[in-house]
Amino acid sequence: AAFLMALVTTVHAEQGDLSAIATKLSALYPATQFNEIRPSKFDGLYEVVMGKNIGYTDSEGRYFLFGHVFDMQTRQDLTQQRIDELNKVNFSELPLKDAIKEVRGKGQRKLVVFSDPDCPFCKKLERELPQLDNVTIYTFPLPLEGLHPDAPRKAKSIWCSGKRQAAWHDYLVSDKQPTANTDCANPIDRNIQLGQKLGINGTPTLVAEDGRVMPGAASAAQIENWLNQKGSN
């Protein structure tokens, strides 16, 4: 009983310390959004999450360290682990009806791709995806209009075509221009909003079924290795 009482007291004291630090940080830096504060692996330093950025500060919030913390005994990048954790996507909440679906082989594994039809790296990725097997791929057309002004029109035309997956692949791989009208009901605007909500500001971005995120184009072998890491973290 005495041990439990001491443990509860310690937990409450720690929560009080974190609350006090949060109050100080909000007062010192009112323009910054602090999402989470917790003790770091270093005595006297606290891990601070600001959006998807991570920093380390003292109890007064005066000094900040930015960079990666490594555990040299285990050879692990602790900061990158936290970044990956923060970037995880709740796969079950993704509106898969707004994606172009392709089943390869048995389709037992699931992979989401956020892709811009005019993104050169997305075109590179599109050439790699057919080499994957036993996977269901959900491609969310995510045109980045600021970079590719005509991408929204092309994404809508591809969606409105009779065979979306074929039209998408033909354009990205063979530059076969989509010709369908763009006035059908389509999810392109919703996909843009979804990308903003998830903090996806570059394409392509891949999401595994366990929520892990991999930005950028990758080879089929790299994607296979990444998908097979499921459950190892």
C-alpha cells in the first residue's frame, strides 16, 4: 500500500511538472502550438512535440535543442522513432472509396499511395508498382495545383473515365492523355483536404496498413522490404 501511494504521488508530481512546463512554454511562445510534452531520455530535458517537429527543452523553456537523439547501445535513432510514431496514419479511417483500387495477386496486403498525375516521382513510382504481388493498392489522386496547375483537371478526367486504374496507369507511364469529361462526381477536392489533414505535402507518399508512412518514390524491392517490416516496430 505504501509503495502504491508513493507511486501515485510520483505520477501526480510528474504530471504537475509537465503541466507547469506547458504553461510556461505557451506563455513564452504564444505563436507556437505545443501538442505534447514528456520527459526525455536525458535527465532535466523534456521532449516537446510541435506539430510534427520535435525539440528538447529544459524545465524553464529557455533553451531548446533540435536534432536527433541516438541510443548508441542499441544503435537506434530515438528521435526518428518518435517522428515515425507521430506520422502514423489511422488506416481504418481512410476513405478508401475515394481511391483508385487495384488488386494484384491475392491482394492480402494493403498499400495506400497519395499521388499527383503530373509529379515526375509519382510517374517513376507507377512503373515500380506492377512488380508488387499479393497487394491491394489504393491510389488517392492528390494533385498539387501549386506545382502542377493542370493536375486537378487530369485527376478528375481520369476519375471520370470508364476504367480509372487503366487510365491512371496509361497517363503516368505512357503519357496517354485522359479524355473523359470532368463533370462527374469525383473525390479530388476531398482528397486534397485529406492530404492537408494528414500533413501530406509531397507526392508520392505511401501508407502501409499498420499506419507507417514512407514519403517519396521507391523501388519495388524497397517497397517489398518496407511492407514486410509490418509489426516489427
